[in-house]
Amino acid sequence: QVQLVESGGGLVQPGGSLKLSCTVSGCIVTINNMGWYRQAPGKQRDMVASYAWGGATQYADSVKGRFTFSRDTTKNTLDLQMNLLKPEDTAVYYCNLDTPQKHYWGQGTQVTVSA
């Protein structure tokens, strides 16, 4: 069974940095897409960074130049480095992995940007 477990969230001041990690476990044969989404209170869940297997990473306009998505195949993690954080980045961040059969989500990790 595939499981995604996020870590690394927390409270940070505006202008600060955080790195989120998503540990992937289980047997996966084919991956279509992977990435990170976020959901602020009262809002829909939106894409932050999305990597299509064999393609390029796409970023939401609001995070371009500040966030960087990466994969660590030795640790089986999907990482999101977040720099120059703003209060509007406050949300629950979810790791996502899509196979031809199913969409997988982690449980989410809270990121709060506040002075």
C-alpha cells in the first residue's frame, strides 16, 4: 500500500525559509505526476509545484522564484524548499502522487507565516 507522509511544517516569520519533505513508501510501478498542493482556510486546494514524469516542474505563479521542488531517490522523498515566505503562503501543504490507477495524498502539514 502506498503511503505519503509529510514533515517539516511549522511557524516561520515573513522572509524566512522552510523545507517540506514527503516520504513515499509502498510499491509503485508507474507514476504520472507528483508534487505539492496547499489549502488555506476557506479556500480550495491549489497546486504549488507539479512534476510530470519525464517532463519539467510547473509552479504556481505566486511561488515562482521562491519555491523549489526536488526528488531524492535515495531517501524516497519529494521535497519543497520554500524561501522568502509570505503571510499568504500560510496553508496546509499536501504531498501528491498520481498513478494511472489512483491519486495519493499525504495527511498534510501546516505552514504558518506570521510575525
